[in-house]
Amino acid sequence: MAIIKFQNGKEVEVALPATVYDAAKAAELNSRDVVAAKIGDNVVALTHPLSGC
């Protein structure tokens, strides 16, 4: 499991393996307007796998 914190303050827990999209969907933040995410200083696709690091 991983706890994901979004910039808007929303926080969700997702089971790994998961993608950025899976976390956004769990937080009800997925929409057609979202095409990428920022993890740290890196811009990644919604298909980017999340790790437990």
C-alpha cells in the first residue's frame, strides 16, 4: 500500500502495483483534462507506475 498526497491536499491509499492514473481515479481527480502528473521534479505520464519508495 502507498499513501499518495495530491497538490490540492487530497490524500488516498492505493495498493501497489498502481499507476498515477489509478491514484488519481481513487481520489476522484481523473478527467480528460489531465494528461500528465508531476512526481518530485519530474513530469510523468498517467501510466507511470508508482513504487513504494
